[in-house]
Amino acid sequence: MVNIVKKASENMVAKYESREYLPATLNENWESKDTYSCLTGNVQISIILLTLVKHRLINNGIKFLNVAQNLIDQVKIRQSVDSKHLGIEGAIPGSYPIWGGYMPFAYPNWAAKFFADAIML
């Protein structure tokens, strides 16, 4: 099972490095036509990458660490920190741009939860 996670993670890291963002979906060939990113997925993937690094399950830990940090940073800059609506203050949109295909124009509560999990790693 770990080998499957490692292989998928290697492919996602390569995809990120080729585009400097991670598209919301990838097909069986690790390709995507998406022009948006799933912010919730980005922090979930960063959690996986950080866990692989933490437990030394991969050889190129620095590369994985850098991509994980970049994914977190890309989500961080999309976090609502100046909203006049208390229900949105601190929230993270589902997609970037916000009209993207995952939870368009919405701030799912689980995005903030996974964001906090990633930061704590």
C-alpha cells in the first residue's frame, strides 16, 4: 500500500513542478484539462507528502517537502482574512479561482480543518 501512495505522490509532485499549481483532477495518465485547483485537495495532498517525509518513506524528501510547503502557501494566500462576514473570516474557498469546479463560490468547513492539519505537520 505504501508503494502505491509513494508512486501517486511522485506523480503529483512531478505534475505540480511542471505547472507550479496542482489541477483539481488528474486522469489515469496524470493529465488534466482543469484550469482551477481544489484547495481542499491541495492541503490533503500536502499532508500525505509531509507524512511520507516525516516517516522517511521516500528518497527525495527535500523535493516533497518543498512541494508540500508550496501547496500550503498557495492555499494560505487564498484564506479569507479580511471578510466582513464572520462566517467567512478565516475560511478557505473550495477552489481557486473561487468559481472552479470544486465547491464553487463556497467555503467548505473541512477545507479549514485540513489546512490546520497540514500546518500542524
